[in-house]
Amino acid sequence: MASSPTDAARKAGKATKGGTSESAASDAEAQAAEAEALAAEAEAEAAEAEAQAAQARARAAALRAEREQEARRRAAEAAAAAEAADTEDVDADYREAEQDEDTAGRSWLRVPKLSTVAASFVVLVIAGLLAASGYMVWQSHQTAKHWDQEAAFTTAARQGVVNLMSLNFNHGDQDMQRLIDSTTGQFREDFEKSKTDFLAVMKGSRVITQAEVRAIGVESMTDDSAVVLVAANSQVSNSASSTQAPRAWRLSVTIERDNGQLKMAKVEFVP
């Protein structure tokens, strides 16, 4: 029985729809493969970034200044790139949605492409690693700053105790001035007021004292002051006795910053 033109048209339509469905399925498989490749690439990049972050942690103390600057620069670039990518994706989606509305006469929500999601994920991972790296650099910088301050305060306390307990009547004026120069505040004023009497006693008794710091440590500290505990030995000779047995001392020394210099503000003998 001969086919009518209507039947032929229906068959042609079915064939066309079948071809369209196969093409759509092929495109979907291609997009899925692309998404899997991008995901694998993202995982590889994330693993590489984690390895780099681990290496950065190991050498953060030596490279803290360089790492901090580099982390800030890279974070800014990553944020700018992410913002630019998001803006381009939104604009493209908006234009496509408008075209579809004009053509189909209806509104619909565009689902982001898998490639866009994967790229955004990579950017977020990199940004997170950079933030963690920046925090570690900052923490390392703070620790190094603390150590530097502690070393400066202990050095000032050590020298101050030596100046205080090492005096020689043969050059008493110089020794007293060196001691006064290493003090500040009321402590300095007290030494300046008693300088003349102190020198008279020292020269009259022909006093020679020598001190050695045996141990030292910071008890408390701020940016401009610290309390330092010092253990020292001293040996004294004078007109009454050529040499006396060494004596052990424990002192609590307050160090304060005076015009950029660290000086003794208070000394207490600890029993």
C-alpha cells in the first residue's frame, strides 16, 4: 500500500528527532569527559599546592618577609582573576538568557557549566592555601620579633649588671659614668645624686669589684619594658682584704626603653 505524503513527513520527523537525541547524548558525554578531566586536573593542582604549602612551612622562618609579600601579591591576583572570571560568566549567562527569552518567549534558569564549577573550585583551593600560607608567615614573623626583643632585653640586663657590680677605684669616675649612662628614670637620678660620696668611699677603701653573669632569663616583657632575672657572681678586693671569696647574687632587673635605648630602671636583690 503506498504511503501518503503525511506518513512520509511523520517518518522524516521521527528520523530527525532521533538524530538530534543522539547528538545531544554525544554532547553530554563529551561535557562529562571534560568535567572529569578538569576535576582530575583540579585535584592534581590541589595536591601540588599542598606540597608547596608544606615546603613553605619548613622554610617560613628564613623567608618570612619574602613569603608575606609574595602571598599578598598572589592572593590579590587570584582574587582579581576569580572576580573577573565570575563577572565574565555572569555576563555571558545573562546574554544567553536574554536571547533565549526573545526566541522562546519564556524565562529559564541557566545551570552553570561543569568547567566553570571546576575552575571556581581550583581558585577557591588556591586562595585557601595562600591564606593559610600567609597566616603561617605572619605567625613566624611574630615569633621572630618576640625572640629579637627577648635577646635585646637580656643583653641590656646583662651589661647593666656588669656595669653595676664591676667597679675599680683606679678609674672610678669612668666606671661610675658608665653605670649612670646605663640607667634611666629615678634609678639614674639616685646614682647621680650619690656619685660624689660613692666615689669617695670607693677610692678611700681602694675597692675593686668584678662581676660575672652566670644565668639570665626574661620573666615578663612588653614592647618597651621587661623584667629580667639575673644570677651573677662577684669578687671584691679592698684595703682591708686583698681578695675575698666570691659571692653569688640573684637580681630582678627592670629594663625600660629610653629614647630608643634599653636601660636599667630598677634593680632588686632576690633572696
